[in-house]
Amino acid sequence: MAPTVPSAAKSASPSQPSGKSEVADLKQQLRQLAGSRAPDADDQRRDVFKRVISCMTAGIDVSAAFGEMVLCSATSDVVTKKMCYLYVGSHARAHPDLALLTINFLQRDCRDQDPTIRGLALRSLCSLRVPNLVEYLVTPLTTGLKDPSAYVRTIAAVGAAKLYHISATACIDADLPASLKALMLSDPDAQVVANCLHALQEIWTLEAANSEAAAREIETLYSKPVVFYLLNKIKEFSEWAQCIVLELASKFLPSDNNEIFDIMNLLEDRLQHANGAVVLATIKVFLHLTMSMTDVHQQVYERIKAPLLTLVGAGSPEQSYSVLCHLHLLVMRAPMLFSSDYKSFYCQFSDPSYVKKLKLEMLTAIANESNTYEIVTELCEYAGNVDVPIARESIRAVGKIALQQYDVNAIVDRLLQFLEMDKDYVTAETLVLVKDLLRKYPQWSHDCIAVVGNISSKNIQEPKGKAALIWMLGEYSQDMHDAPYILESLVENWDEEHSPEVRLHLLTAVMKCFFKRPPETQKALGDTLAAGLSDTHQDVHDRALFYYRLLQYSPNVAERVVNPPKQAVSVFADTQSSEIKDRIFDEFNSLSVVYQKPSYMFTDKEHRGPFEYSEDLTGLTEDPENVISAQRYQENDNDLLLSTSDKEDNGTRASNGSSTSTYNAPSDLISPSLISSQAPAETSLVNTGGTYSSQSNFSLDDLLGLSVTEAPALPQPTLALNSKPVLDPGTFQRKWGQLALALSQECSLSPQGAVALMNPQSLIRHMQSNHIQCIASGGQPPNYKFFFYAQKDGAAAFFLVECIVNTASAKAQLKIKADDGTAAEAFSSLFQSALSKFGLS
């Protein structure tokens, strides 16, 4: 008999490990206890095992005691067994050579009379995850799936999935998936059925990439017999298992409406479940099954409102936020159905900021003619909230409701009252909203300007608020008596303004004011251009130089560019495309809804589904009947060549094409002649009557008080193109994939060109006349995509162009790739020059 451990060792504190000396002491004690049959041996082992686990928790390496721990594993004490299994599972993967020592005692425990020990041993055996030990796992797993104890069968089902991750071949060769399927359909224990289902989904989903048989097996999981069998047992499952079954049911494709109603009747009581995950999973089933049944789908929305609102008011703030995110998604899809429940989305004093922010977005979405007054009244109360971000969001929400054309008169009055509040952030947010309202409702300019004119720019500290005020001073300078003098005072403090956004707005506002009130703004314009030309910020400097050269070229043209007649903005651009929203809806009851973005945007590539954005040229096919001069292939399908991100709802894109206005500057205003050094040297901007005259001899620099040395004009690039280039679609596609992006630019079309694009063939013929050929095109109004190519004359270098044109905004997005990157800039100038002349002849 081995000697017992001294009592002093038993009193050692398990919470005070002391490194190597402690490990050596533990090893000695474990050797003494190995095989001991003393009456208190089990208690002593338990105490020593606790100290070993304590050392593990403290980060001390106790792998040196691996052999002694295995020798002491021969005990009937379940607590000691659990600690031994925990130790073995933690060190086996890091020490695979030592893991072999555990096989015998784990296999022996898998045959123990106690089902708890059998289950724990099987779980530990599968958790070793050592490839060299795979052969020892198959037999215990096969036996475990047939074990009379439900606990052991539950462990074995999960162990089969673990074995697949260690060695897929061993799992398939042992026919474990078939055993799992049979067990799933016949086992009386609900947890065993759930584990088998989860393991099968995991195995077959991964195996389907390599095996057609596995893909067919996945389809059998979604068959009617399996789905209805599981749904009929759903009340027996745990909450986790119910979510697994409901996720399976959401992918089921019913053959007729009767099956849909049968499933909904089976799951009706799940909507009253206390667990939010079960309720959301049930709602996903209802929504996905009724997508093709409009009337029933609307009734589902009505039915799920009460359970969701109940969950929002119950539980922790985190759970409320998760449920609110799903409600937010549904509200955005069908705001009218939730308009009568607007009071449920009022902010509570105890709500965290992230919950309040989401509620404000929902209140904005459900506002309509019947509830706007109550909602706006509530939102105005939040404007004085001590939580500044929420106060800002509430003011923005009021403005968004006004932009939806609901009760505009009363809302404008409320916004103007915000300007009387002595809070900088309230004033700044309100000015931004007033600016947007004036862009959509110009008829309110007199009422708004009367209040805005009394605000001192010195009292506004936030750049976006000051920029909005400056925009109004320039846009409505004819109605604001002091506008030129306010702008002049701002120009005098140019160096004190650190925000480039404000300086850019100030440049444009002074230009606008100059064309409306020339005598009063002449000096301010000169000072502004001088300050802008010497500004260190590149954008500010470039805009000032552009305005200066524009005035040199022609004051009349400058006015048409800076201050053209504008139409009211009808719709402001949405930040998310309809396609993204649909994708999020498809991933209902997942993190995609909480993050408000599809899963591919926040998951690793190996975990993404088959859906990915791409910009390839697949699908280009030759159509000899439509060849124009060089090889050109055009597909009539409107979606050809349009990547996923381009397939927006056309009506939305048409109305949202420009968030600023619906006018477009003529293309001749941005032609190279505007920056040519051959501009007229002397131009009179103002005569005594306040109108333009070309007969005066005043020079621009003298008139504006400038003494600026004009930068020499850049020489126009000289690049000759091959008049008959030849490039087949395969070579084009290969080059497009291989070449790096040389330039990415935006340019404008003339209004005549935008109209002429109603017939895309006309643009193709126009570009061919400039030796630029089209190899593929597609799209429908207002979005068109073209792929052009050209060849450098006398060389083998090609230029490839992706041109996406939006006729609503008369803008073209260009991506240029070139064999000769040094000539990309010159080719870009040629291409844009040719594009700007489209429709003018």
C-alpha cells in the first residue's frame, strides 16, 4: 500500500500556486496517491486535482504532471473524473505524444457502468482532437450512438461532428452520418434528436462542396416528412433545439398553401414563448413562408406585432435592443402597418442611448398624416435632453419627417423655434435641417431667412452649422440685407477658420453673392479668392483657382456654373440600397439585423456564403449581327455587366441620382478651354448699372484687388490612337483581371448627351469616331454600363475603360486600366474630351 500524503500537504491553499516548486510538489503527491486504497484516498486525490486545476487557471504549465494525472484517473469519484478530463483535454492537443497515455483509461471509462462517466469519457475522448488518435474514436462513437442512456447518445451525436472536423474521411467511412440520421428519426429523447440534427447539418453542409450525395442528403433534411416530424415534437425540445428546428423550417419549400397554413398552426403558440430567440425564429418562419402570399404576409405583420412589442418591454436593455433591431427592419419594410403603434416607440427615461436612437429612427419611419403632430411633439421634447447625441438625433428626426411632406407648416415653425434655444448643438443641427428644407421647399425661404438672418455666425461653433448658414447667405443673399457684410466679416477671419468645409462653402457663397449684388461683394470676392489661392488645403486652393480662371474666361459662364437656376430636390438619397435591405431581411434572426449589414460584410471569407460582390466580365458573348466597325458585343439583358452593387431599384436611382439638385451644368463649362492660358486677358465684370459689360477695359485682377501670378497652363497631352484596334472579349477580360487600376474619375455629360443616351448606340458610334471602341454594354435608364478599349498608335499598348453613366445626374464614373500606365492620364483627357462632346453635334 502506498503511503498516505502528510496532512500538511492537504492544508495547502489551492488558490496560491507557486510555479515550478508547486508543480514538483504536486507530481510527488500524485505519485504517492497512484493506486492508493486508503479510506480517504479519493478525498486526497480531489484536493490535489483542485490544486492542479488552480495552477492551470493561473497560467502555470502543469503538463509535466500529465503521466501522474493519468495514473490517478482510476477512481469512481465523478468530481475527480471531471477534473481529470478537463486537464487531459487542455493539454492533449499541445502534447499529442502524451495524449496517447490517456486512450486506455478513456476507452475503459467509455464502458463504465455509470452513464455519466461513460458520457464524460466519450466527450473527453472526442475533445482530444489529435489526428493520430482517430482510429480510437470510431468504435466508442459507434457504440455511444447505440447506448441505452440518452445522455451518452447526446454526447455521441456531437462527437460525430467533432470526428468529422478531425478526419472527414474516417467519419464518412464509418457511416456515422447515416447512423445519426436514423437516430434523429427514431430516438425518443428530444435532445438526442436535436444534437443529431445539428451534427448532420454541420457535416453535410461541409461535405456538400465535395460530394453530390451529401448535397442530396441536405435536401432530405428540408423534405416534408422530416420537417413535419420535427415540428410535431417541437414542444419537447429545449429552447436552443427549438431554434435549430425553426431555422430548418424557415428553409422548407411548401408545395401548396395548405402546408403553409399547417406549419403556421403548429407554431402559433411559439409566438407566446417567453424566450425571445424562439419568438424571433418563429417569426422568421412565418415571414419566409408567406413571401409569395401578399395578403397573408400582411396579416403576419399584424400578428407578430404584439409578441415583438411585448419582448421589447421585457427583459434586459440588450435583449430589447436586439428585438428592436428586428422591429426596425420590419418597420422599414412596412411602416404603415406600425403607424398606429407609434406610442410603443416613445423613449423611456431609463432606456440606454442605443435603444433611444433606434426608437427615434422608427418614429421617423412610421410618421404619416394621422400621427405626425403627436410624434413631432414628442420629438421636440427630446431636443432639450441632457443626452446631447439623443437631442441631435431628435432634431434630425423632426427634419426627416418634414422632408417626407407631412405637416410641413407646423414642423418648419417648430424648427425655427429651436433656433431660439441658447444651445450651440441645437442651433447647428437646426441650421443643417433648415438648409435641406429650403432645398426641397423653396417657398419657405422668406419665413426661414427672416429668422436665420438674426443669427450671428460668431455664436455658431460647429463647422456643419456654420457651413449651412453660409450656404443660405449665398443662396438667398438677395433677400438678406446684411448678407454681403456678414460674408465679408467671415472672409476677414479666414485664417481663424480651421474647417476646410466652411472655407469651401464660403468661397461658393461669396461667388453667388457677387453675381446677385456685385457692388457690395466686389471687395469680399477679391479677398476670398486671394485667401483661397494661398490656402494650404488642396481642395480649397483648387476651388479658388477654378473660380479665378472661370471669371477670367467669362463672367457669364461663371454665373451659369456657380449660380444656375435650380429645381427643388424631390428625394434625398438613401444610404442603403434596396438590395442590401433585402439581403438583411433574408438573414432575419441573425447578427446581420443587429449590425444592419449583410453577413458577408463582417464575416471572414471562409465563413461567407455563396453570395459575394464581384466585378467580373463573365457572360460576354459574341453577337456578329450587332458589330459596329471593331468587335463590339452588346447584350440586351438589362442586368448584363451590372455588378450586384449596381442593380439598384431604377425608380429610386432616378429620383436619388443627385442629392443636391436636378440641374446639370453644361459640359462646355468644364472643357479644357476654361483653364487655358489663352483666356481673355481683360474682362469687365460690372458696369454702373450692376450688369455685365464686355466693353470696359478693367482687368480682373485690378477689379478684384488681386495681384496673383497665374500658374502656367498645363500642356495638353498628345496621344495618338490606332484608328482600327482589334481586341477579342477573352483577351479583354484577361487583361481587365490582370491590370491594376490606373485611374478612377468622375466626369460630366452635357444635358444633350444625357438625352441622347436614350439610344446607347449613339454613344458607341460617337466614341468610335474618336478611335475608342466598345466591346460590351448593358443597362437600362437611368443607368448604363459600357466597356471601351483603345490602342496606342504604333504600339501594342491597350487602354481599357469601364464607364458607368447615370443619365439622371449626367455623371459618368470611369475606371481606366492601361498596359502603359504613364499614358493613362493623357488617354483619360482624350476620353473625357470625347465624352463631353457627345450630343453636341
